[in-house]
Amino acid sequence: MVKKSKAGEAAIPAQSASSAPPSANVADSQKTSGSSGAAKSTKDLEGGVSPSSNGAKTSKSARGQKHSGATSKAPAREARVVSPTIRRRRVGTELRKIRTESGTSVEVIASALEVTTSTVYRMELGRVGIKPRDVNDYAEACHYQDDEQIAYLKSMASEGRQRGWWARYSDTIEPLYQTYVGLEADAEQLRMYDAIMFNGLLQTREYALATFEHVVQSSREHMEKRIELRIERQSRLSEDLELISVMDEAVIRRILGDRDVSRNQLDHVLEMSENPNVHLQVLPFSVAAYPGMLGSFTVMSFRAMDDPKDDGYRHPDIAYVEGAGLDQYEEFDRVSQFRKVFATLSERALSEEDTRDLIKEVRDNL
């Protein structure tokens, strides 16, 4: 049963785990968007969830060497470090904590930094880079005198201003998607439900091109650049990213491009399923109604930061919903609802082994 929301808000799952998730394309007062707004208190957000809580029916032992996730060689990347996106958000969270605990208003901070109040909110949300001198001005305006912590925040602010590898694609992707990729670059676990097509992290180059040709009206050059980004993102699957994917049966049966493209895509997914950190399940047509029918979504969980000064800080889980665009949710209760819905989807889906058998059957019949 779905709890009806107020006009202008997404449908919210009721307490039952069998409720439908929020829909993809509606405004929500607690959804993070490109507009400025007050940041949530850190106590209202939830930290990451252990990868063992994925709800998958079968555990997977190592089945050999990990696969790259790409059908062609991804572009060379810089050595992987903590994402600057995570750094910016961490600094913003700490600065907001300093400001609120000191009772300093946003207006006072804005005056000290010579910026608008909306810019202050964006800084605290990690949406814009923060200069080391901004940290000094923040601390001075709040009468904050912990020199060691100030020095550490200035160091993180410098790191947060670095350009991630995905910055070279900034001319082809919107800001919210840049944030998504930046967070994905440092995620520990992704729980994904896909209702229409294979997730980008599982796509071959040819399948990806077919999705753009049928869905996106764009130049060939633009599509190729987006595909390169998608292939480069897949390299995380050869590192330490755990992918837990539940997909509707329609995903594996839908033909994109032509039968050869679809057959190769299914072969690729079967190969990827051998990767010990990739868990795939299909939700069969026999499950007549289920939560998730309103759209695809992803829940990101993050590792604890390694620096001892961070005291085991773990970035809160984030949920993304895909529709005509991309919606981001960070509010504690909303993300919890997505986690519950995903657990229900995984419970109703086929086991990983039965999923492989079904994919093989579909491939053989193409």
C-alpha cells in the first residue's frame, strides 16, 4: 500500500517494505537539487551501511580474477585518492557544525567571506569548492580557535578544490550528474534497481551507444564522450566497489541495437557476474506487483575515511532516482525507505545462480 503524499511531493513508501518507492520526476521539499537551501544537520543523516546488509539471497565466493567491467580499455586514470567531492562535503559539514554550535548566523558568515547567504549554504552542502582562506574567515567569524582542526580543514579544503578525473566530461554532463559520479568514485557499495535497461556500470560500449541513439537526441561526438565516461566509471568494479544489482526481467529481454548487440550484452553481464564483488538478481515477471515499479534507483554507501583525524567519519548514504532526469535524496527517513524497498526487491528476486540460468536461456533464444 502506498502512502499518498501532499501535492507536489513524491509518493512515499508506507512503513511496509512492500510499498512503492518515490517516483522519479516530482519535486520534493527534502530532495537535494541544484538550488540553494539550508543543509541538514549531521544528526539527521545516516552513515554508511555494512556491505553485508545487501539482502542478496546467496553469498558469493571468489570465482577467479576480477573483471574490468568494460569491453574495451578505459582511458588512463590518475592514481585513486579520496574523491574531492567527498572532501568538499566533509569540510562543509564541519564548517556548518562550527557555525551552528557557535550560534553564528549565515548572514555573519556571508559578510565575513563577502559572499551571498546562498553561497554559504552551497559551501556547507559541499556544492562549491572552499578556499583555505575561507576556512580561516569562517573560524574567525565564529570565534573558533582550535588551530589543529582549522589546519586540517584547510588541508581538506585544498584537496576538495582539486579536479576529479570526471571533470574532463563536464561539458557533456549536468552538475548533479557530476556530483553523482564524484560520489560514486568513492562509494563502497551501490545497491541498484533497474526497471528498463542494464545499468551503465554493466553495459558494453555497443549497448551504451544503442541506449543513447534511442533515448538521447545528441551529436555523435557528445554520445561518444558520454560512453567514454560510462566505460571509465566501470573501472571501479575492478577495484573495491561492491555492486548489488536487482533488475526487472524486462531488462534482460529488451532488445537494444540489434540481436547481436543484445546477445553480446547478455554475455558481458554473465561474465561480470563472475566478479566476486558483483551480485546480480532478476526480478521475474511472475512477481506481479512489487515496490520499485515507479522507477530505477540507486543507494550509495561509503567507506569510513582513513585519516585518524576524521575519527572514522563515514559519508551518509545517498539515494538517487532516475527518470527524465536525476533526483538526489539525502534525508535520513527517505534514504531508509529506499533501503527497505531494495531489501524487499532482493528478497523477491531470483537467486544469483537462478539469475544466471535465466540470462543464459534468454541469450540462447535470441
